[in-house]
Amino acid sequence: MKRIIAMIRPVMRDDVISALHRVEDFPGAGMSEISGIRRGIHQRVKEHREPLAIDFRTFVRIEIICPDALAPALVETIRANAHTGKPGDGKIFVSPVESALRISNGQTDEEAL
């Protein structure tokens, strides 16, 4: 199983979710709104002695747990539908999932998805 975490522009959320629903066997996703700072902000802080207004950006975080074979299609769907070609489009991370357990009925691993 894989865990996909994507951080995308809020304005791209509906396009990405609509596209994910068109992927066969899409298992569903969790979403939350998050704030972050851009890369390089630490250097600007070091260079200025006075307090610096930090530019927080809002992103939508999408988290999906899926079978290994489905991960490439989901990643490509997110990438294609979140892409504007401008800095700040976001990032996608993929990592392995060791196990899963559905609390309501005790199903484990891919059955729990």
C-alpha cells in the first residue's frame, strides 16, 4: 500500500477531486486546509535584523491510502490537474504504508481500504 500526500493550490481542489473520482477504483481521500511558508524564507530572516513579515500560503492537503498498483495513476492525475506551470503549484509525496485496519469490522490492509 502507498500513502499519497499532495499539497495543492486551493483553487485547483475541485478540478483535482473531480479527476480523482474518474480514476477506476479510487479509494477516497482526506482533505484539510493548511498553511505553510515558502522555501528560502529562513535565509531572508537571517539577512534582516528587524522583524520580517512572513508570507504564509494556504494549500489544500489531500491524503490518499491506496494499493501499490493504483498509486502511479493517482499521482499523475493529481499532477496533471493541479498544474498551472507557476511556482507554488504544490508538491506530491508518496510513501509506503505498513498496515491498515478498519475499526468498524476489523478488516486489514488492502481490504480495509
